Amino acid sequence: MKEVNPAPLSPEDEGPRLPGFRTWRGVYLLVIGAFVALVVALTVFTRLHA
């Protein structure tokens, strides 16, 4: 008989399945970078228009 449920992949072996990203580290860096850019932009706009 064939095995119905193959062994699950470990979290390190499973990629994010997003185009352009091979690892979760790249996704995390993009999200953190976007957050930092947003905070910097809000700071700059607040100082320019205050």
C-alpha cells in the first residue's frame, strides 16, 4: 500500500511561495523596510507641513 500522508516539510524547507522571494527572510526584510520608509516619510511630511 502507498503512504497517504507524506512526511511534512520542516518550516525551514518550505518557502514563502511568493514571486520574487525564495526565503522568508526576504519577505521579512521587505516588510520591515517598507515600515521604516513609511515612518521616515511621515516624519518628513510632518516637519514640512507643520
